[in-house]
Amino acid sequence: MQLSTYFLSLQNPPSLSYRHRLCHHYLSKRPFRHKLICTLANSADQRSSELVTTLQSETLKTLEWPSLCNYLSPFTSTSMAFSLTKTAAVPVGQSREESQKLLDQTTSALHALEALKSEPLDLSVIEDVSEILHSAASGQVLTVRELCRVRRMLGAARAVSEKLAAIAEGGSLERYTPLLEILQGCNFQLELERKIGFCIDCSLSTILGRASEELELIREERKRNMENLDFLLKEVSVSIFQAGGIDKPLITKRRSRMCVGVKATHKYLLPGGVVLNVSSSGATYFMEPKEAVELNNIEVKLSNSEKAEEMAILSLLTSEIAESEAEIKYLLDRLIEVDLAFARAAYAQWVNGVCPILSSKESEMLISNGADNALSIDIEGMQHPLLLGSFLSNSTDFITSNSMGPSVLGNTSGEMTPIKSSKVVSNFPIPIDIKVQCGTRVVIISGPNTGGKTASMKTLGLASIMSKAGMYLPAKKQPRLPWFDLVLADIGDSQSLEQSLSTFSGHISQICEILEVASKESLVLIDEIGSGTDPSEGVALSTSILQYLKNRVYLAFVTTHYADLSRLKEMDPQYENAAMEFSLETLQPTYQILWGRTGDSNALTIAKSIGFDGNIIERAKMWVESLMPEKQQERKGVLQQSLMEERNSLEAQFKRAESLHAEIMKLYYEVSSEAENLEERERALRAKETQKVEQELNAAKSQIETVVQEFENQLQTANSEEFNSLVKKSESAINSILKAHQPGYSFSFTETDTSSYQPVSGEQVHLKGLGNKLATVVAASEDDDTVLVQYGKIRVRVEKSNVRPISSSKQNIAISSGQSFERQGEQSREVPSNSDATESGAITYGPLIQTSKNTVDLRGMRVEEAELQLDMAIAARGSNSVLFIVHGMGTGVIKERALEMLRNHPRVMKYEQEKPLNYGCTVAYINSQALAWHECFVNEITRLQQFRDKHELKVLAPFRVPRICISFSISVSAKMLAVFEKAIGNPPEELRLPSVGLDSDGKKTREEILQTFRLLWPESTFYHLSNGNFMTLSHGAQGPLHPRSMVVMDDIFCIFIGTLVNISELRRHYGLSRQATEAMLVVDAYKVFRDRAPYPPDQVIKDLEGKFAFILFDAKSSTLFVARDREGSIQLKWGMAGDGSLVLSDDPNTIEKACGKSSASFPPGCIFMNGNGLVSIDHPVHKVKAIARQDDDGKICGAMFQVDLFTRLQSIPRNGSAANWADTAIVEGD
């Protein structure tokens, strides 16, 4: 078997480098998949690893670490990471450096979550293919679906890496470096992914014929054989049917062979036939005709050959995967590490976690030398993770988002970066403070039962393990704690009947094993030390154990009810006392730790609150007083309670004062920033606006003078036939200048304008409180400063200060045009001048009678349609006339837009409601002419007319003078056009079908097309190429959805229409800057397959995602390259001109006038090159054929192009071939 050339040309993945082999050797031990119980201390020579494993396992169960990992599992995305969290096998640092690395990864993932809020990273698409890899390595042939799973996993892994790189490029690289380092050095097996994609269609789960040449030949031969067999069986079945041997022709398959159905009574119709099967009733035989035996034999043989060839292809792909097993497994482990980092980050957001600081011995020494009360453990406001998780799980917002709370990000430098959130921090469970000074080795916690001693100790143990695992802590500020190599705990009842251990012996056995394996970097947690035996002996044994521990562990936390143990601090500063606070008023614990104090058990107080007999309580107090010589115990308790109350009161006052001070300072800074340089900013703004207006005025003058000067120069050398086109061209140029510089009208009012204003009944005014809505004054009150106005159907009384009159300039706009131009062949219209209007006192309008001609009905239209209709209606009205606008009531959208247009339209002198109660119709009074933007425009128009009269020009059409102010305009899209001679364009002959004829009636040459386009679009940019070929792009208005760009680079001309949605990815792919346009990108893509041949152009165009069409011409090689997106979103036409030239344009009218019927729509999803013709992007090996298009009368009116799936082009070039893809000729298959 021989695979196709492309398959063979793919290089095998390189062998593992030395670094990768080391990584593989390291990963083969699966450190991140080991149980947490396998963390070993460095002093392995002093303790047994088995004992360490057992103690760690018991400690994790005691601290409920698996339950905490279960809260982490919902935040994982992959099944592999989910399994690790469910089995409590999340990675834990084996050293302080590894733990810090995990914390940095969590911090980086938090930054990534913030950056990817709109488009989160999807890791759920990464599948677990470890079993598939094992099957491939063991020699089993993988199925098509298994190969596709591997391909999907590799593609998803590469997409994750690219997305992380993209956010790192868009932000601070240092923030995302820990995440990027995880996937650094991974081999994403791009070549293997391409091989599988080339050979297998994963959407259909089938092996493609191009996978090998032999498979392609087998399938083609099988197809021909089946066609012959089907044809033969159809003839036989029809003959049987005609002879009455069957009710209807029947062709089926029995025993893997094609056969026909025949009645048992007509078996003789198939002499020599073979009976393959019989129906259940026995009435029908399924027989193989004698003539079909050989064809069926060939079909069975080819089918077996096809299966064998497919199995060989699957075997080759399986071997490729088996060779890359180590690298793929390494990649899977790295992806699990990424998933767990994002899971820890999401968990941190969920619990409002903060990043802990892992202190070292060196940093502890520096801290202790710099302060007297330096702390080795400084955790403030720590909440028990399990209690907090239970509370959040029962709340309504449990894991509804991966970005739910504020998290404080920490880095190696200790800097803090808060992430804001609206989530309120819960006060349950009650937060505690754990503060241990440097040099303290044993902390003794005393206090009443149910006071929180054990829970506080478990909180410290979980905080230590979470920091080692890279998890954030649910605490305030930024906690600091050492890195512990082992966390060992003896908490709970160790009684075991099976091992004959009592409560006391069980505790002592556990402590003995802990003392055996503990090191100088270990944390030891012991609950109720020395309990379960005689108090005197228990105190003695506990004292000896604590003195032993202080010299052999980093820190030991113990709880006790023995008051004598609290006196150890007086003899040795390495001991520290702590007490659980208890309220004597409520007789309830507060769960707060009082550091440096000794706690009371308060057993008698608790017993009294429960309901014990008072006599029993009194006798117990007497015994306590007799046993305790210190008579002032009760007084100490009362004094302590009063001090605590005073402390709480002072803390509350301090928090209120701090909050008020922060708000005041914030307000102060806001006012200061706003008031800074206010006058200077105002003067600079005025100067800038004045300069802008002057520049615009000078630019307009200069443009009009240039147009007039060019007109005069061309007129001197032009003949009489060109006068009309020159006039039209000048008129169009000045008209475009007027449009570009037409001013808007703003109606501003000052306080002095309205201070003495008195509204009159029936007058229309603007209401400030309603957004300057137009209302009618009903009555003005003389007693107070209020006015009764009516807006729509609502009457309301407002203050006079909130009423503003309509601008008088809007109601009495004078006519500024000094002259009235006449059109040749039209009757002139008399228009009163400014002086006439002033002398007469008022401008007279037509009768206020509504007719069908002076009414425009906007009801039922969209806003855009209503704008256009109203604009056209105003433009069509004559001088000094009225226009009735029926906009209706409705939601008011049409009405508001219509009134806004009337306020700003230059031809509307004023407008009002038709009747006081008819708010669905408005009457507009139309002026004779719009106001002139500047007097120089009128002067320039006059100069044109005088110049025409001076030379007595005779034009073929009336002189159309540009209007001074355009009443309405319809935006015309920009147009593009490209024309190439036949030798270069090489247009498909199908564009000129035989039925259309070879005459050139209605078609133009290149020169005629160029002249016509120049007259219609004089402002266009023209690029004249050799031999009359040209490309041009007009500069008219273009829509935001389909922008246009044109670029010339290295003698390559490109016009691009539309947008690319993945332009950012393509810029990075081709190494372009962010300023590169789509046209520049297309030029670089063209260079790729031009300079790196053989390289298929369809592979380059497949990378372009969006709505686009482009025309590219390489002047050096005379190569023409045209493409259009798959959906055909951008209109693109092409045709053959009268001289055989190829014409391309996005304007159907241009193509129709230039090419007549020899035109067609450029097929979507196709590319055209003058070297190899028309090719489909998705089906590059199949030919694109033309189909005649007929009109309603059955006449051929053009052509359309479709992909012919039965006709193939030349196959993929073989290895070593120097043939260029761009020069491959089209050959038609069978």
C-alpha cells in the first residue's frame, strides 16, 4: 500500500529530546497523580516511608481534605482533572519552590479569568485519550472514531495554547508567564493532526479516498463496476416485470451479492441464475442472474480490497500515534495542570480567597530582627474552608459563575492586585485570627468545651495544606505562614477494640508515631493532650511531650484543659498561650482566639445554664475555692469581660471613623480633579473649535476654486461635444463639496433669553424637564411662576423657569440666496428676496388645506423608511408651501424622529400641530430655498454661469446648477472595477455561451468602460496598468458592514471589500502589525503560496473567515487572483467585454453595461487565477462548471457556475515534483 503524496510528505515527529526524555521519566512516576499521602520529608533516613504514608493518610482524613477537594471538583473542566479532585489527588508541592509555583499559576489563572470574561477558555473539549494511547502502544488498530478523538484533543490543546498566548500578548506578559510555562516545550503534534485530518473525514467518520492512491483507484473501479452491475440488474428486473414475473421491479442484496426478485412460478425467466435466498412465504426467489455473477464477484473482491486498504491506513495512523505516545501523555499531563490552575482560581473567586505568602527561615530571621513582635504565622480573618463551602453550597449562587467574588492576587514580589466584585463577604463561619510570633514552637490553647479549639486547630492545618497545593485561603489581607514538609495530627478518639487500644493508649500510640517521623519543618496538631488518664500523670506526661516537641518540630498546636500547662510560658519563651473567648453575659462562646491569655473551662457556668440543681453547683464552687488558693478568680473574669467590651467599642468607633475619612478624601480628590485648570481648558476648547471652523472654511474655498480653475482649463481645450460632460463633472464636484461642508443648525438659549420671557396661551414651547419636548401653553398663572402646558394628552403645571421659547431664528429664517437660477427649457419661478419679505412683513404660504398631494403618511413605516419618505416629500414641495406630515401617536418613535428632522431641515421655516387636539399630524411650512452655507458658494456658481454665457456654450442637456443646500440625499455605496485584457484576464469561455452569440452588441471595450466609469465616479482612484488594464475604487459613502480598502505593495495591487473576523489571528500568523488592513493581509497570504510553491491557494483562502471579496493583480508575474467568501455575502460580478477583456465589479449595472449578457455572478466559495482557472475552496480537486441560465421565455440569458463532484482536477503533486500549484492545468476526469 502506498499513501498519497501529501500524506507521505508530512514529516514524522522528531524523536524525544534529552529534556523531553527527562520530563517523560519524571512524569512516568505520575507525581501529580499520586495521593497527597505520599509527600515525603527529606529526612528519610530517620523514619519509615510507610509510617509517613499511614500518618499522612490519617491526618488528611482527620482534617477532611477529601471533602475540601470535592468543593474544587465542580470548577474543573476535563474529566481527568475531575477524577483527581474526586480522589483527593490534586498536585501538592514537594518543596517551598514547587508550592510557590502552584500559587503563581493560580494567580496567573485569575488574571486570565478576568481577561476572558466575555469569551472564557473552554477546556471541556479536551478528551481523555489515555486508553486510546495505551491501545495503540499495545498494538491494537485504532478505529476511525478513536483517531478522530485524538485529532480533536490535539486541536483543542493547540487552541488552548494559542488563546493563552493571545491574552498574554494583549496584556502584561509577566502576569501570564506561569500559565505559559506549563505548556512550554509541549509538542502539539501538528503534523499528526494534519495527517489524520487529511486521511479521515471526522464529521462523517469515514476514510477519504485521498488517503492513498490505491484506495482511490479501488473506489473508482468499484464505482464503475457498481454502475455496470446496477444497469444490468435494472434491465433484468424490468424484463421480469414486463413478463409478469414480479409485481414491480425489485433489486436487493442477499449474502453480500446484488440480485433481483422473481416469483417462484417464474423462476424459468432467469435460466442459469443462482438462488441466493427465498422470502418467508416462499413466493419470491432472490436470484442472481447468470450475467451478474462475474460483476458480483468483482464487487466482493473490490469490497474486500477496500476494507483491507482502509485497515492498512488505520494501522499506519495507529503506528504514528504509538510512536508519539510519550509526548501526547506529557501534553495531557500539562493540560491537566492548566485545568487545575483554573479550577483553583475559580475556587478562589468563589470563597473570596487571598494569596498566602510562604515564608522561609531566612525571611523569618529578617522579620524577627526588624521587629520585636514579628510574626511567623500571620493569618487574619480566616474562615474554616469546609464550613464556608457548605454555606456557599446551600446558597442560591453556588457555582453560577467562575467570577463571583473579590480575590487578592499575590506574586513573588508580594504586591497586591485586588479584583473587584459585588459579592458580599459572608460572616459565617466566624473568622478567626491566627498570629504566632517568631521563635514560638509550642502553642497551648485552653478554653471551654464547644468553644472552637479543635476547629481553630483544623483551620490552621487546612490552611497549611491548601497553601502547599497552590490554593488561595478564605482570609483577609494577605496571610503569611511557613511551608511545612509534613502536617501531622492527632485529633479525635483513637480507641480501637480490634487492636485492644483504649482512648488513652490510642492517643499515646498516635503521638509516639508522630514524634518518630516529625522534622524541623513539620507542623504537629494534638487535641486534648494527656487526656483519658489521671490528671496529675496526664499533666506530667504532657509537659514532657511538649518539651520534647519544642526542639524537634517547627510548630506544635495543642489543646488542653490542664491549667498547669499554661504556666510553661513563664519558664520558656518558646511556649505561647491562647484562650478561646467566652461571653459571661450570653454564656456562649464567641469562637475568637485571645492570644497570650489562659482560658477558663467555665464548667460550672455551663452546667448551671444547662439546668443543674443549684445545690450541686454551690457545693462545686466551695470545692473549687478550697482547691484554689487564689480567691480572686472571679474578679479576674469580670475584669477581663469589661476590658473586652471596651476593646470592641473602640474597634467599632475606629472602623466608622476610617470609613468616613475614606469617603471625604474620595470626594475631595474628585472635586480637585474637576476644578483644576477649568478656565484654561475652556479657553483651549474655544480656540480649538475656532481653528477647526476656519480650517474647514478655507478648505471649502480652496476646493471650489480648484474645481472652477480645472473647469476653465479643460474648457479651453475641449470641443463642443465634451462641454456637457465637463459641466456635469464640475457640477458634481461642487455638489459633493457642498454636501461635505453643509452646516447644522443648533438652537442654543442663554439665561438672558428666557429670564424675561412670558409665555402666551396657545404658544408652543420646549419643556426642559421632558428633554426639550414640544408642548403647547394652555394658560399662564399670574399669581405664581407656573404655566399650564399640554404635551400629547397630558396637561401638567410647570415652573416658568422650565419653559423655553422656540428660537425666533427657526421661525424667521431669511432667504440668503442672492440670485435665482433658471434652467434651460423650464419656466422661471419668482422668489421674494430678503428685502421683499421684510417689507411685506411676512412670507405668504398656500392655503392650509390638506390634500393627497401635500400630505405624507408615515404611519406603519420603520424609522429609516420614514426618514427617506419625509426627506423626499420636503424636497418635492414648491416654494412657500405647506406639507402635512401624518405620523400618528403610537409609541412616538416616528413622531419624535419627524419633529427632529423638521427642526434641523434647512427648508422648513416653522412647523406646528394641525389642530390643538390633533397630535398625530404636523404642518410644516416650506421655504423657497435653503440658506446658503457661505456666500462664496453662490459666487462660484455665478462664475460658472457667466463663463458659459461668455463663451456661448451649447450643451446637449440643460445646465444643472448645484443646489446650495441639498434637501435630501441617498447615500451611494462605493464602487470598484477591474478590467484586464484577454491575454492576462483569461476569462472562462463559459461566460460567452454559444447561444448568446459572438456579437459585441451592447458590450464595450476597455477604453469605453474606463471613460464611462470616470464620468460616473470622477472622484475615484485609478491604477493604470500595462496595455490599458486598470483597477479603480470610488470614494463614495461606504457602509460600516462592508468597508473597502486598496493597497499597492511590491507591484501587487489589491482591492478588498468586507471584513475578516479572525484578522487578529491572521496578523499574528503572518507576522503583521496591528495596523495592517485586510488588503495588506491578503497580499501577504498571496506571497505565501507564490513564493513557497508547491502550496495550494485554497489552503490559504480557507484561513480567511468573514464576509469578503477581493481582486489581486501581481504586475511582475501578470498573475490575477480573485476570491469570494463561501456565503457570497459581498456582491461580485464578472463578465467578458466586447474585446474579450475580463471585467470584475461589485456593481451589477456596470457589468451589464460593459458586458451585456456575457456576465455572471462570481460563484461563492471559489477562487480564480488566470493560470489555473476557477477552483472551489472546499472542493479543490473537483471542477467548477458553467450552467446555462434561462429567462422566463426559455432563452439563454447568461451563465451560472457550480461545483461538479464527478469531475476531478489533476491530483496532488508527487514528492520531488517541481510543478507549481499555481501552474497546474485543469484536466477533466471520467
